Amino acid sequence: MAQSEQIKVESSSSESEKPSNYVLLPETVKAKLCSPECESWKKSLEEIESLKHQLSELSKNFENEKIAHALRQVELTKVKSCKTMVKQLVSERRNKNKTGLGFTHEPMPESITNTLSKNFNTNDHSPENEARLKEFLRKKSDDEH
């Protein structure tokens, strides 16, 4: 029985003094309600109610876990998608004309390469040659701007 509708059991008294939820029962019924067998049933019912509550909590946790798992799957899918896009972009860049550093390489204009090959030994890496080459390139860039 639900707790709000509990019935008080008493064997005898005048009915005018009892509230409406009191029921007069014969002594034999009262004895059966208080028997050990009835007590074990009451305990079983309490255990069932407790188990129902635990099951409800587990169900909620399971649902939350399913949702969390689905969110993790979505995040993994996003990460995989991003990795795929990055790989594709890197691959596209590698297929273009570029240097080993990952930047696109524009060839020097012919006028500069011709002048360099005439005026400088490009295999000479001495400090004097490097300084002359840097000065030349600086002047050329100043002339263009």
C-alpha cells in the first residue's frame, strides 16, 4: 500500500473516536498481518521498491553514458575529418611548385638570374662574395620599389 493511504489496524474501540483511515479488523486478520510471513513479504516489497529506484538511477546513468559516448564519437569524427583536411592541404601544397620548407617558390626574374650568373660566382660562399650578393639584391629590390 502507498504510504499516504496507510490504514491503521486496531482490533476494538468505538468508531466515533477513530479517523476515517482506521479500519476495524477481526483478531485473526490482525494476527496474520503481524505474522513473520507477512513481515518477510513487507521486507520483500521494500527491497523491490529499493531495486526499482536503483534500476531507475542505473537507467539514467546508462542514458547519460550513451549520450556521452555519442558525443565522444562526434568529436572523434570531427578530429578525423580535420586531420583528413590537413593531410589533403599538405598534399596539395607538396604537389605545387614549392621549397622544402612548405612555402611556394616563385622563380627569380630572368634579368636577375642573368646578372647574378655574369657578376657573381654562385658556388663561392666566401663572406666577401655573400656580402656583394646581398648588396646587389638589396639594390635591385630598392630599384623595383
